[in-house]
Amino acid sequence: MTAPLRTIGLLGGTFDPIHYGHLRPAEEVREALQLAELRLIPARIPPHRPRPRAGPAQRVELVRRAVADNPSARVDERELHRDGPSYTVDTLAALRAELGDVSLCLILGYDTFLGLPTWSRWRRLFEDAHIVVTERPGAAGPLPAPLGDELERRRSSDPADLRRSPAGRILFQAVTPVDISATGIRRALALGESVRYLTPEPVRQHMAEAGLYGYPRL
């Protein structure tokens, strides 16, 4: 029997700022899929949303502090050092060239997954990674036809499938709902309201000390 591949989870985003709505679902995916490593990849210029409020150096520092006590987590800064929009397809191709024969699992929220056909060269994503969709109770929405066709061909319900091949499958993973948004955190900080327990304490402390997103209440 072929030995399972080393499996690496990839979580991208602006992380403007990072919070438990990013971290808890990713941790549940790490555990369910038995990931050897979870890489957090801050985007420099997101193609599908406004530019982040905080600069790259500030956001990557927040991500580092958020996962400093997690031995399975690693911060990958490659998109911050690449010119132009942070296209995921380019990031996956670079990771595949660098890491070789491993299983790469791109973690996406359900709403993000629905928009996948609007991404640059989106079908090429499956050449370099599996897609793991974090699914919360009540999540719904019609699948665009091209995405539905891909889902029919690629869907798996067995995490072991993702460890047997390097790329090409789609798996839905139920996660605990965490209704926290970066927009809400930024708004609260700008108003001087507390964001305690919305994000890891080292992140909150650094935002307060650096005066990010306005003057927060300690």
C-alpha cells in the first residue's frame, strides 16, 4: 500500500486583522484532516476586495503573534514579496515547485468557494491543490454551473483521499460557526470599543500598542 503523503493546509487572506473566525475553523480542519502543517499566507494585494487597511508588515506581525504558540502553524510571506495582485494560482504553483510530492489543501470558506469561477485561472488550482471548503450550519447558495461540474467530478467525503494524492479533490468539512469579522473588529477599534476575546490576546495587545485601526480601549 502506498504511504500517505505529507499533508499541508493553506489558509490565505488579508488578515486585516486576523481573528478567531480565521483561526478556529482552520484548527478544526487541521485536526480532521490530520494536517502535518498549517500555513497562513497573508495577501499583499487581494484581487477581489479593497486593499487592506493595515500594511503588509503590520498584518504579518499580527499573524505571527496569533500562531506563535501553535507548533503546527507557519507564516508564509511569499505573497507579500511578489509584485501585482496576489493570485492564488501563482502561489500554489510556487509551493508545488518548492515542496514537490506533498498533498496541498487550500482552505476556503463556503462563500469564497462559491466565487471560485471569478478567480484568475481557477481551474488550474486543482492541478496543484485540493480544495477544502469549511461548511457552517445553514450555509447555502446556488453553485455556478462551471463549479458544479467540477464538484461533481472531484468531490470526496473521505479525508484519506486527500492524503493519497497531491491535488485535485474537493472536500467539505463542517466547522463550528464563529461569527466574527475583520470589518467589525476595525469598526470597534475605531470607536474605542473593546475587541477582547475576538482575537488572540497577543494580537489585541499589539493592535493597542501600535494604535492600529484607530485608538483602541485597552
